[in-house]
Amino acid sequence: MLTNENKNLLMKIKDILIQEVPKTTDIIQIYRLLQDNNYSEYKCSVLKEPRWVDDAFIVKISDSNSSDFTLKIHYDKYPMASHVYNSPHLLSKLERCLFSTTIVETFIIPNGHLNNIRFVFYEYIDGIPLDKLVVGASGEMIATYRELLKECVENLFKIGFNPFIRDLGDFILVEESGIQRVILTDYNTLVDCSNSHSHAREEIMDIIEYIIYKTVSSDYRPFISERPTMFQLD
Ligand SMILES: Nc1ncnc2c1ncn2[C@@H]1O[C@H](COP(=O)(O)OP(=O)(O)OP(=O)(O)O)[C@@H](O)[C@H]1O
Ligand SMILES: [Mg+2]
């Protein structure tokens, strides 16, 4: 549930974006815009830098009156994520699920080149991504991470989503009142499979367990895709 303070902050940022994004021609300009000191009512810190011209970037937005948001910005050219973003029904299913991040608001604003830029506001998840945890972890910890990832995936299947497991950076480990849980953050890994039989979504877990076993290991190699246009910021 959004508090009034949260809503006010979100509206303020949305107003700035509606005004400024049509003047931009690439997403790096939006990244710089959000970090601009002129908007000192909130603090903006980087969670994920764009690694190439059209890569998503993610910032954490905080102010003293409301809880933190995560804002993910990318070109609206990921059909699997867009399918979920455009469905209030699917979004509310994911909102009720404890194993995925909650989207509080999402919209598109065309930039100066009429490219559709997607803005996604999530609740900020205070935890550590699995890719950071598994490398060099003990056998006991690896077994725990596998179990927690399995629990997350099983629950997403239960509500009709097929998550693809490749990049462990898409999953964050959180701890609340001594209970650990893995939460999926990247909606571009989700395929809506709600018309499938529940037995199909249960029986696939044999295969998923094997994928989890192979992927979650102490010699996990980071999942990095590269583009020829890869560039450095600044
Ligand atoms: N809601 C959130 N709360 C806190 N941190 C988040 C949230 N969403 C994403 N992150 C951080 O951003 C990282 C990347 O998230 P995500 O996988 O959604 O983006 P991405 O653009 O697909 O990145 P990549 O291309 O590296 O997979 C996560 O590992 C996590 O550290
Ligand atoms: Mg990802």
C-alpha cells in the first residue's frame, strides 16, 4: 500500500519526467537528469548503471518522508515484461505474491526521437542479489540458496508465471524477522502461463530443480550480455 507521502513523491517525479523526457534523445540523458542536483527534494542513487546505449538502468529514490522506491528505466522493447506491465490483472497477482517485487506504478513517455521510454516504480527491496552471494559460498550456504530459489520459482508457477532462471542477479535474498526469502526483481524473465494445467506447472519442478542445481553453485559465472555499442559513462 502506498502512503500519501509515497504518492506525493511519485507524482512529483512523474511530473518532472513528463516535462523533461520529451526533450531527451537517449536514456543516458534521463539518468543524468534524475541525478541532477536541481531536484534536491529527493536523493537518487544508482543501483544498476546502463552498460550499453539501450540497456536498462535502475536507481533508488529516497526522501525523508516516504519509504524508498526503485525506478527502472528502459526502452519499451521487451515484450515479455511489457505484457505484464500492461495488465492490471497480472500486476495485482504479482503484488499479492511474496516472491516478486511489487510494481507501484508504470508508464511510458516518448522521448525527443519518439522512442517509447518505460518507467517502472517498484518498492525498494533491501537485500542482496543471489549472484553476489553464491560466488565462493560454502556447500551449506549453496544448498540453502538452492532451496530458497526453488521456493520462489515454485510459488511463481503456482500463480501462473514461468520464470526463466539464468541470471542470478534477477533474484534478491531478503531477511525479515529471521525468515529468509528469495524475491524475483526482473519481470522480463516472466512468461504468463496461467492457462496451463496446474499439474504441468507442478511437474516441471523436476526440471527446474536440475536447472537450479546447475546454476546455483560457488563457481557461478556472472551472466553478461554484450553489445557492440557498449560504452563507458563519463
Ligand atoms: N525492486 C528492487 N529493489 C532493490 N534493488 C533492485 C530492485 N530491482 C532491481 N534491483 C537491483 O538491480 C539489479 C538488476 O535488476 P534487474 O535484473 O531487474 O535489471 P536488468 O536491467 O535486467 O539488469 P540485468 O540486465 O543486469 O539483468 C538487481 O540485481 C538488484 O541489485
Ligand atoms: Mg535482469
